[in-house]
Amino acid sequence: MNEIKQVCVYSASSTKIDEVFFADARRLGQLMANRGIGLINGAGKMGLMAAVTDAVMAEKGHSIGVIPRFMVEQGWQHEGMSQLLVVEDMHERKQTMARLSDAVIALPGGCGTLEELLEIITWKQLGLYLKPIIILNTKGYFDPLLSMLQRAVDEQFMRQQHAAIWRIASTPDEAIEMLYTTPCWDASVRKFAAL
């Protein structure tokens, strides 16, 4: 069973989305705090990022926000996190969140969330990140992306074994359980990543 102390959650900052996405974000935050799992996210004060953080903090959990300086200058940071790490740029933000995490859960989001998810999948494919990656597919949101990734496998742009890089959860409860049951990636992946 994996030792999960801190999980990086990628998610949207949009506020104009269906309530079902907020409900899953809040449920995930609640479950994390109740399991003693610390939250790492991008420290946004709106949307699903804020919903997860607020739920964690309401349950007396621990949260670390990682945010670039230019976003702080715009006042975009959540003020209620346990710890706020201000970094120089987006690249350092993503590296820091990955480095601090024992796993990743991706909630629905826009270009930024999709970019974070695809980058961490790529890092895992290359053997640079070996920990669980869980996609919380609320309301089937990720279905088109998952179809595209399967096509990449089918057309041999990715190896069949790379389809095991991520796991798909339908509910927050399932996502939390997958953290513990998803095996860490074998570092020997580097041997075939570039083939």
C-alpha cells in the first residue's frame, strides 16, 4: 500500500461551471483532510482550486499553495491556506508541486489544468515522476481526452504499457482509494520511453 502524505490536485479556477464539479471538488477535499492527506495545489482563490482548499481547511486539514509571483501581484492567491509558496514562474510552480507530492489527482479544468495533466503524464512516461496519477472524470468531462490518449496508443504514438500511467476514477471516493492501490511506476520505464 502506498504511503500518501500529500497529493497535488490540478483543477480549474473558473467559477461559471456546473455545481456537480464543485460538489466533487469539495468532497475530495473533505476526504483528503479526513484521511490526513495534505493538499498541494496552485493556490488559486476561485473555482475548483478554492473549493478543494476550502473543504480541506474546513476539516482542519493541511494545504500548501504554490503560486508564481506575478499571480500574487494580481491578488489571485488563496489567503486561507496553511502555507503559501511563492515561486518565480509557471515552470517552477509545476516542478515544486510535483516534487512535494506523493500522487496527483486531476479534476476537470481548462487549458492550464490539461497542460499540467499532460505534462505529468509525460514525466511519468519518461520515468521522471513515478507516483500515482488519478483522473477524476466527473460528468465524463475527460472522455474526449481519454479517447485521444487511447488513439495515441492504438496508432502506436505511445506504447500499450503507457496506458497504465494514469487511472480513471468516477467519484472522489474512488479517486482516494486509487491513491493506495495504484502501484508506483517502475523506474525501468526509462528503458522503453524513448524507443
